[in-house]
Amino acid sequence: MQLFLKLFLFLHVFAGIVTLIAGPIAIFYNFKNAKAHRLAGKIFFYAMLFVVVSSVFGFIKRPDAVFYQFLLGIAVLVFGDIMRGTRAILFMKKRIQVGTIDYAYASLLGIFALGMLGMSAWHFSIGTMIAFPILFGVFGMLALTNTIRNFRLFSQPTLVTSNQWYLLHISSMFGAFIASTTAFTVNVGQVLPWYLQWFGPTLLLVPVQIYFLRKIKI
């Protein structure tokens, strides 16, 4: 069993490293080489999906630990991002219909959003170290915002233009990449203050995200 857990942890870390490599490659080739962008994007998606699933197993191993409770919420947030980003391309190119799978991941995200906000309030009330109440609150609000946005899009998908679906694809996959980078800084950047570990990647990468979104709008 110990050997299996070590192997699983190794695969989790390896998949995380793959996302950190494939993500920038997909971003770099976005406007340069569609084929390379799609290949890197697929690698990023499946590597990130494995990271999400393996994070769930990490929670099952230590369900009492606040750190793993929070990572479970982040895993679901990332899952929502990569699903929405992938589905947005299908809506744009193949004009598929909004289906059960879309409402399923959106509903799951909404449940976890409320759970994270509840955890934030509870940890504030019992005086838990200030980092976790804030983190649960910030990422819980982000998950709730994404949930509301998802259901608004799904309620009237015919009113969403191809360009809007493309912008949604970019912003969603960027969000997942930021989360992957955040997980990396949290695990290897212990010398940094907690707020830089958790919010540093967002501060650095959101301007890049905004640049690409504006470039598409022009």
C-alpha cells in the first residue's frame, strides 16, 4: 500500500509539472500554430484532470486536515475551469447543445462554492489561522461567480457569439493554469509569505490573461 501511495504521489507531482510545461506552450502557440496549440492544450487538459482526481484521493487520505479540505475545493474549481474551457470550444466550432454534463459540473461547482464560503465563516468564528478563512472566502466567491456565470450562459446559449465562446475558453484555461501554478508555489515556496504563495501567481499571470483577452477583442 505504501508503495502504491508513493507511486500515486509521484504521478500527481509529475502531472502537475506537465501542466506547468504544456500550459505556457499552449499559450505561446495560441496565435502562431493552431496544431501545436491543440496538442499542448490536450496534454494540459488530461494532465490537469489527473491532478484534480488525485487531489480528491489526497483529501480522502486526510479528510480532517484543513489544508486538504481547501485543496479539494480548489480541485473542483479547476475541474470546472477545464470543463468549461473545453466545452466552450465545442460550442464555438461544432455548435453542440448545452447538455447534462454542463449542468452537472456547474452544479458541483456551485455546491462546493457554498461549502467553501461556509468553511470561511466557520473558520473565522473559531479563530483559525487567518490564511485559511481568507482563502476559503476568496476562492469560494470565485467559484460562486463562475457558477452564476455558467448558468447564465447555459440558459441562453444561442445568444452567445463564437467570439464570446472563444474568450470564455481562453479565460477558463488560463484560470486552470493559474491554479496549477499556485499549487506549485504553495508546495515549493515556503520561504514566501502565505499571501504570496497563494496569490502571487494570480498577480503575475492575470495581466497576461487580460492581454490575450484584449488581443482577441481587437
